[in-house]
Amino acid sequence: MSEVDAKFQRPIIVVTGATSGVGYGICERLLSQLCSSTPPDINALQLDSTDTRTYTPLHNGLQFPCEALTLVLACIPLSDGEKTKERFLKSLDLRIQKMKRRKDYDGQAERFRENLCIEPIYCNLLDIKSIFRCTALIKQKFRYVSHLVLNAGINAVIGKDMLKFLKDYIQSPISAVTSPKYLIESYGEISPDGLGYVWQLNVFGHFVLYRALSQHMEVAPFPMSQVLWMSSLDAIAKEYDSRDWQLIKTVKPYEASKYEVDLLSATLDRIPRLGDEKQDGGPNLARIRHFTVHPGVVATQIGFRIEKSWIDRLFKLILFYLARYLGSPYHTINPFYAAIVATYLILVLQIILDIVVLRHYLGMEVRSSSAVPNPSPIKYSARKPRIWREHVTPERIDEWDSHEEEGRLLLDRFEGLYDEFHIKEGIFEDK
């Protein structure tokens, strides 16, 4: 362990899909936040549109100012990761030059830059062997992992139902560009590992990554380690069929996969809480918390997949801004704005956040997180109103009460399949 690591308890954060879209925005925003002695995003929580109270910003075991960070870009291909690393460093250096011209500059940005390490590592979520190789390399290079941001994914959209498209735009143009019902998705595809293609890329590949790193996360020198699961505004219970849990026959595999993310994340987070345990290994291990997040409606390559011409893409982008102007809080549009939902959760102490959210939902005075019942789990939403700054708001997971048992069943299925691949690949350590 270096002197810097021993002094600062360096966060080691792994982000999938970090070379573009929301993943890129998360990394870029996090770097900009940690340039400040007190990151502005710790004040990002807003419980509802009328909430004007100020909540005490407490961090999640990270020391502020944070003067050291390792950012692991789990990506494919590796060359994209190297290019992204250079872009991050160049952008950060430009930001630091601007900060140094301010009268109140305190030198934090330069100290942070000096102790920053960005490490691209190859990880193909459609190849279970690749995921195990990635996690083995991470465990070889780093003593622990403090945060895991499971962001990568695919939208299976291949076209539009034009009749529904026209109907939706005539009846409710804002809904048509917020949660469109007219999209046609590809389904029935099988991955090289013999699993549902969209399911493996959006859900199971990330579960394998988490499980293979879970013991490495328990030894992080923080009160808790975090897993952030990227969901979607389109995570809809009615699109999920328990009989087709690998989503091979499901005609809306993207929406169903994101709903599985909701169920899986909530179930993983509730199991140790309901048992009043701290994982399996004892009091000196960091507890792993799981959080479900969604970025709102973002203008990314994955979202503009079926817009073939620049005119189509421009038209869709104009509609996004029009929806925000007309009152939609979900159209974050810019990945940097959308990223606030991840940076906020990384920076803020979650025990305090639990209490704040429970006060909001239950309308009761709560003095500790252990003194409250277990309400329906929530996911955190990035929002960007027309005028105000982007912020984070808690939302309830769709139809949790009728799907709680399904979440446990899913976890059992995932664990069984993980064990099969674990044995198949001849991996016996960390089990």
C-alpha cells in the first residue's frame, strides 16, 4: 500500500460502459466533483418539487477533500478505454487551469490530479470468461474495490410501429418522447454463452461481475461498499414474465431486463438488512449496499439507435428539449446532467439518506435507520427541470409488493447459474 493510499483511503471505483453515454458522464462528473474540497453534488437530493429544506451533507466514508482516486474503466475494446482515459485527463487539466484562476482556489484540484489513477481494463459482458478474467485482473492490481457502477447495456430497438408512433405523438407528445410505446425490439437472440442476449448484457453479466468482486468489496476500508445498478424510466413490471426470466421470448426485452435490475438490486440490498447482518464475514468487513438508479431520458447513441439521418436525430433532440420546456423533469438529455444520480450516491452517507427518504415516505420522525420498518424499496432518479439545477429524487420501484418473492426467486436462479459458470471455468478461489 502506497503512502497516498494509507493516508487518504483511496476510493477504487469500477464503471462499466464508461467510454460513452451515461457511463462517460458519470466518470467525467465524478472527476469534476472531486476537484473541489466540498463536492457540490452532496446537496443534490430533492424529495419533491416543493421540498425547500436543506439536508446535512454527510459523506459515505470518503474523506473530503478527497485527494486520491482510482477509476477503473471496464470497457470493450481496450483501445476505446485508453482513448477515453486521455480525454478525461485532458478535460480535467483544462478544468484545473480554469480553477487556478479563481481567487478562492485552494489547491485541491492539483493535489487530486497528482494522485489520480485511471485504469482501462477489458471486460466483455457477453463473454462470461472475459468477465472472470477482468475481475481476476482487478483483484491482482488492487487490494479492494469500494464502488461498482453497473452501467453498460443495450437497447434492443430495431424500428417503429408507425401507426402507434403517429397516435402517440398526436395524443401525448411528451409521453411519446419520455416512455415511448411504439418501439419495436429485437428478441429471441442468444448470446455466445447460450443465454438470452439482451438479458446477459443488461443483467446477468453485471451480476457475474458483482459476485466475482463481492469479497474484494468487503475488504474496502470504508463503512460500506456500494453497487449502483443502472435501471431505466422504462423498467415496467407488466413487461416481465417470470417463466421467461432470460427474456428470450419477451417482446420487450429491454424494459423487462431493466425491471429485473430493479428486483435484483432491491433484493440484494434487503437480504442483509432483513437479517440484521453485515454480510457473512464478520464485523470488520465493509457492508455492501445495492442501489437502483436511473438517468432519466438521455441523448446517447443507444437512445438514437434507429434515427438513421442527422435530421432525424436533430428532430428527436428538439423534441427532448421541448418536453423539458413543457414541464418534464425526466429529460436530463446531457449525460453529464444524468450522471448526478450516481455521483450523489457515491458521495453521500447512505445511512443518513435512508432516514431522510423514510421520513419523506412514512411521514415519521426517524432517529436511526435501525428503528424503522422496511418500506417498499426505491430507486433514485436524475431530474433536470426547465429552470432549476439537475438533482436527485427518490421513486418507488414499480409493483414491488406483488413481485418481492419474484426478486428472491430471481436471485436464487442467478446464484445457481453463476455457480455453474464458476465451476465450468474452474474458478474456486473467493467462493
